[in-house]
Amino acid sequence: MKYKSQSVAYWYFAVAVALFGLQLVFGLLSATKYLGPDPLLYILPFDVTKVIHTNLLIVWVLCGFMGATYWMVPDESRTELHSTRLAYIQLILWVLMGVTAIIGYLFRWGTGNKLLEQPLPHKIVIVIVMLMFLYNIGMTIRKSGRLTTTEGVLIGGLGLAALLYLPALLHYENYTVSIYYRWWTIHLWVEGVWEMIQGGFLAYLLIRLSGADREVMEKWLYVIVGLVFIAGILGTAHHYYWIGVPSYWLPVGGVFSSLEPVALVGMAIYAYSSIRRSGMAHPNKLALHWTVGSAVFTLFGAGLLGLAHTFPDVNKWTHGTLITAMHGHAAFYGAYAMIVMAMISYAMPSLTRRPEEGTAMGYWSFWMQLGGMFGMTLSFATAGIGQVYLERIMGLGFLDTQLKIQIHFVMLIITGSIFAIGVALFIIDFFRHAPRFEASAESDSMSRPVLAGEP
């Protein structure tokens, strides 16, 4: 690594991958409860395990985003971080918030607002942490006097993510109103500004790894920003229909939601062509796998499955079923989990003693995760199709329907276990290499070829 302060990223990555593993424990535990009988029914009921599973996703992905930003911004701005001490204090606060929130969920301490169950004190800590983070990054860029479009889009996405969390601080006695404003945070995060964050990381990695032209990548980033503010905002409306707003919001939301992945599809195509032109010349081929994998799986999960699920004439039947889980798991994994693991894989040879070309365990992890998630997606899809037909067309009761689609949850647990083994291998591969924090005069990627369009 060029700058010693980039070593901060290691500790963020370490926390992120550990919480990723914990998230999978609660995810598999939640899936097994569909098979019954449940020996933990009165100790860890489904509502508790699911809340912990979904909230850990938010916590570890955001932790990964912050770590990746602390790696990328010094590299792009060509300067040390403004304050490593502030970054470590921020991480400690984040971990304390996450751990106490999980303990609180075990004792039913939460707001009950899906994905925003954090009690108010925890939400205040989240706001404080994000302000510390944005201040540290902002001062770093100001000190350097250099702001690239790539990091500008990334910081814009992170700043808007913090801003859009503010509605979550408000409390409404009317649950319908509460859900209405919840989408301002959740939807505009995952189908809006987080796409800017992913786009920033993806552009950075493609420029560094594949020979992608910086000017072309930055043009794609402008397209992403435009679609976030057009398709992302109006696309939120496909949720509104289900909480009592006028019916015209369903086609408006569905059509614009289907446009959200268009820019990422273009980036995925350009990524593939860039990789082919470079001939996989960069020695860190494991990071290349994760980078291209993120672009392609986003095209599948967020793009193809999102379009299939949110189109109005389909969504009116599938909304809130296991089809939603199908789309959600594939989209979250491809767009956000994989891009974090791509950034970790790119930085690891500089932060640890892992060989730059990767390890056999690293490649096994990649393919087992990819195969496992694809299998989980198919399991949710087949279960969801059966659920829609039996429950919403034939009029069968919810519990009777669940009994008839149980076999698909057996498939889900098998494929989920394959995915979990892949994640376990990634975690082991991360921690088995001793960290090293020596800054060098040369870049961690000096062995790569000179890339077109790079300053």
C-alpha cells in the first residue's frame, strides 16, 4: 500500500467479514424453522432470528463500505487519511452499537420497523458515526486538493445514505405512515444511493484491474447518478401501492424500478469487454473474479429478477411472497456483498501476507458462494411460484401453503449450507494471513500493466 493510514481498512474488513459469518448463522437458523418442529421456539423464535439476520446485513455491509472507502480515498486523493484515530474511534462505536443492538433484539428491544428496528439511542450513534466518517473523508480530500469523479460519486452516495437515514429517526403512531417514510430510507438506500456507492467501487476496481479507460468509466458513473435521481426516486412508488395510496403509483413505481439497473448493466458489459481486452493481465485474479462477478450477478439479481418481479402486472401477485426473498437475496449479494469482497480481495495482498494472485481457498470460496447463492435463488423462486399459485390464486391458507412447499426449504438449506461453507472459507482465508501495515513507495499494483486513461 502507498499510505500507512490505509491500514485502517484492515480492521473494518475484519469486523465486516466476522459479522457476515454471524449473519449467515442466523439466516440458516431462520430457514430451518420452516421445516419444524422448532426446539428453539421459545428461546430464539423466527421473528428474532430474522430481525438479527437482516440487521446484521446492514451493519456488516456498511462496515465494509467504510473500510473500502478508507482504502480507496487515500489512493485516489494521493494522501494520508486526515485522522486514523478518528477512524478507530468510529469503528469502536460502530461495533458497540451493533453488538448491543443484537443483544437488545434477543430481549425484544426494538421499534418493529423492518430493517430499522434499532432503538433511538442506537440510531443516534449511527448518525454520529456517519458524521465522523464523512468528516474524516471530507478533510482528507480537502487536504489533498484532488477529487476524482470516481471518489466524488462514492462520497456522494455515502453522504446521501447518511441523509436518507434521518427519516428513520422519526416516530409515527400511525403504522401505515411509518411504513411510508421507512421506504424513504430502505428503498432509496438499496435501489438508489447504494448503487452510487457500488458504482464508485466498481469503477475504481475496473480502472485498477482491467485497463478500463477512466474517462469512459466516469461517464457511466454520471449515468448511474442520473438514474438514481430519476428511476430510484420514482421507483420507490411501487411500495406505496401496498399501503393505501392511489393505484396509479403501482405502474409508475414498477416501470421506473425496472430502469434502475440499466446503468449497472452497461457497466457490466463494459467490464466484461475491458477484462477481455486486458487478457486478465493483472496478477490479482481473485479480485478480478469478485469484481466481474459483482457486475454480472447484479445484472442477474437486481436487473433480470428485479424487472421480472416489479413489473406491475406481476408485482400485484408476487409482492410480499418468497419471490421478494428471491430478488432480495440475489440483488443484495451481487450488488453489495460481492463488491465489498472484491475490495477486500484487492486490498488483501497489501494489508496481509496473502499472495497477490490469490489462494486455492479463495477461489473455492468464490465458486461455492456463487453456486450456493444461485441455488438459494432458485429455491426461493420455485417456492415463491408455488406460494403465489396456491395462496393467492387458489386461495389456500398461509400455513397449508407452507406445508406444501416445504421441500423447497430443504433445497434452500442445502444450497444455503454450500454458500455458508464458501463464506467460511473466505473468512478463514482472510484471517489466516498475518496483517502487515508497512507503506511502500510503490503502489500495491505496480506489477500491473499501464492502464489507458489513468492519471
